[in-house]
Amino acid sequence: MTGILLIRHGQSEGNAERRFGGHTATPLSALGRTQAEATARALGREPITAIYSSDLLRAVETAAPLARALGVEVRQTDAFRERSVGHMEGLTFEEAAQKFPAEYAALLHRDFEHVLSGGESYRQLLDRAASELDRAIADNRGGTIAVFSHTGTICILALHLMGALDAPNLRPVWIGTANCGVARIQCRDDGFVRVTAINDTRHLSALPESNT
């Protein structure tokens, strides 16, 4: 049985300002750094054998406290980046809705195949992120890997592990993850998958809510 922890980054400065992050190098806010430290304390008790992270700053900064605590190197990759939202990156949600109403609506409707102008589709996100996760699982069989990523990517990876994205026609489904929320999934060599937690934020109970 191989354990997979999918962890969203802490609150970023963009989250606090209600801006689309996408592929931008947005750092953590002060609250986000506190969330990252609390997450490291909680996960530091688990038998983690490898740490992976999106190479975007907010994910790397969230992974760093756990990596220091465990003495494990963070393996950064652009495969675990958030979906690129193209021309909407850096805009507030309200600005994006006004300037790009069709693109904004497609994003809200979770249209799996729609390629955002200047950005990606969820299908393209799946293609790059799922193959990287499959390799990480193969390289760490019997261990536990921690993957620090983003809300959209975590949704797609969790659905991928559950086999929910194998159908030719896909329903719009969304698994939400709060800042530093943790999904816990176990994969057996024979293909059996057990989901033990989605968006677990109990370790943040003493902190202010980020509402993102």
C-alpha cells in the first residue's frame, strides 16, 4: 500500500486579494506561512518518505517547513502547477468576470475540455499532472508521498486516482480544497484505492479561516 497526501498550499497573497493565481509566482501571506508551519507539525508525525511540490512559489514555501522537519528534499516540478488561466491570471475574480465573461463562465462550469484563452484546459492539466503522480507512486511503492499543489490540480489528481476521469464523457465535478487542506489516499499494487480523507483541515482549527 502506497500512501499519497495531496496538500494545497497555504493562503497566498493572491488568495487574500481574491486574485487568480494560475502560473504566477505568488508568495504566501503571513497567514499562509502560519498555516504551512501548522501543517508541517501535523504531517511531521506521519511516515512520509518523499516530498513533491509544484515549482510555484506558494507551493514551495508551504512544503519547506515539512521538508526541514523531516530532513527530506523537496522535488519540485512544473507538472504539479495549478491550471493556467491565461489572460485572467493576476486579475481579481470580479475583474476577470467583467473583462472575460465567457472564459470566466467556462471556468465556473468546470468545462473539462475548454482551453482557456492563453491558458489550459482541465484535460491538459490532467495529462501533465497525472503522469507525474503515477511516476512518483511507482518510485515510492510501499512508502508515503506528500504532494504540495493547488486546488484545481488536487481535484484532478484525486479524481484521477479514483478512476473518475476514465469515462469518454465527463460530468462537471469539483472537489474543493481549502488552504493547507489535506487529501489522504492509499493505493494498493492491485489497483485498489482507498480514500480516507478529503480536505482535512483539523490541524488548522486554532488558526483564523482563510475563506479561499
